[in-house]
Amino acid sequence: MRINTEGLILKEQNIREKDKLVYVLTRNSGLLRAFVHGAKSFKNKKNNATAMFCYSKISFRESGDAYIIDEAEPIESFFKLGADIEKLSLAQYFCELCLTLVQEGEQNAEYLRLMLNSLNFLAKGGREPELIKAVTELRLMCVAGYMPNLIACDKCGEYETNTMYFDIEQGVIYCENCVSASVMLPLEIGLIRAMRHIAFSDFDKIYNFTMTKESLSDLSFITERYILSRLQRNFNTLDFYKEIKS
Ligand SMILES: [Zn+2]
């Protein structure tokens, strides 16, 4: 079977001297694992079009439990990321996170849309990296079925109090009157509103909000904690990003 579609390269792995294996988030066929034969040969056009962060038009051929890429032509490469190690490491983390969350065979166009938009904002500027990080983290989690219940206090249904408490493990919030356990993070209402915006807004609007640098940093800390707690794992790429940033 042959598949012709567009896709974003989330990961590339060298195999032997000249071949490589790539993980492609495609527009129409979900996540595909595919081999690129002779990728490393001199002047192989397929090599650039199947490099990490490249969004390309790709022709796949089925082969066993994987695919072979016969042809690939770049549409957009987020190569500008390479000039900024902080942004580059953040983009690598987005790819690792996306690879962790998308199941093979799962077809949801929002994953690709989110990744392309986030990489685009990272490469071209116009949004704070920490805003892009928080949006990508929380929205990816929502798309993957880990949407926290941010609508109202989980116990009494109160919509807002000045401080709300986020139970990261359960993914629910409590108002000032219902908070009990000390494991909950106290959050100013502005942070809850920002999280609601990311989780519930139409896709076109999710990056459109502003916050002080300090609040953005808090937001990014919370969305990150939520991921690490729900997925019960660490990300080397995230550790690297934090090392660079500090
Ligand atoms: Zn309450």
C-alpha cells in the first residue's frame, strides 16, 4: 500500500552507515515509522526532507510493520531553530512529548496542527518561548485525553475564588473553601483562567493571551508538573532545556 501525505519529522535515527529510521507525524495517517534508504549518501535529496523538524510532502510504501520513504520534498523546515540552542532544545522536547502521547494508528489532525504552530512561533518569534511551552504541553495533554477538569471546584462547583487549588495528580481544582490536602498547588485565579483558555479555546485562539513574565513562568511550571505527574516519567529533552535555560 502506498500513502502520499504531508508530515512532520519528529525523530530521526541513523541505521547502519547510510540508512535512517524516521518517525513522521502525518496529516492523514497518524504517526508512521519509516525507513529512508541511502539517506546519508552524497546529494540524496530525501535526506534534508526527512531531517528532524522538517515538514514535507512524503510518499510512503508499506513494508512489513514499517514503511519505506520513496520520495520526500520539503515544504517547510524550521531550520532557524538551530541558531538558538534554547529554542532548539524546547522544540526537541515538544517532539519527544508528542511521540510519547500519539499512539500509532491514532488519527487526530490537532496534534500536527499544534506542533506546526508551536514550531513556527518558536522559529519566527512573536510569542514568548514559555507561553509556547505551556500551550503546547497543556493542549497536547488535552488532545491525548488527559484534559484536567478546570471548569469549577470539584467539590462545591464554585467557578472562581481569588486563589484556586490544583490537584495535579487528579487533574481537578478546588476553591478556597474546599481545599484540604497539602499536596495541592495554590494558584492565583489568573493562572486558572490561562489554563482554561489553553484547554477550552478554539484552536485559532490558543496562543493569543498575554501575561507578565513571572506569571508565564508559573504557568509553564504548572503545565510541566502536570505532565510529569500524569505520565509518571521524565524527559531527557526537558531536562536539557532546563539546564540550558538556567
Ligand atoms: Zn469548593
